[in-house]
Amino acid sequence: MKRANQRCHGGFFQRGTHAQEGISIVINVPSIDEHLGRIEKAGGKVLVSKSPVGDFGFYAQIADTEGNVIGIWQDVK
């Protein structure tokens, strides 16, 4: 079975500088703009709007309908 190109990335932030303390799950998506629209339409909330992260990509943070906080990431192509 052929696997997709899988990678694990991470980062460190000073405590208290983010809306969520503890471990943060971040999902890589092809288009943050498209997914933010789909998330809101499904009843989720955007907590942190799409923001550039250096020359690496874009980040946003959402809460699903049960209040779970998830980050979404888009690589710069």
C-alpha cells in the first residue's frame, strides 16, 4: 500500500500566549479559506482568523460544535 507523504511538525510557545493551554492538534489542509467556511457552515467557530506564519504557511484556530479546539494549517506552495 502506498502512503501519502506524512510528516510530523511542532513548535513551542511561551505559556499564556495562546488561547489554549496544553497540547494542540493541528491539521494540514490545502485551503484554510475553504475550510473556515465549511467549519462555520457546520456550526463550528473561528477562534483565530487565518494568519501568516513567516514564509512557512498560514494558521487558524477553530472550535468544533462540541467546543474542542483544533488548529488548521496551510503550507505556502
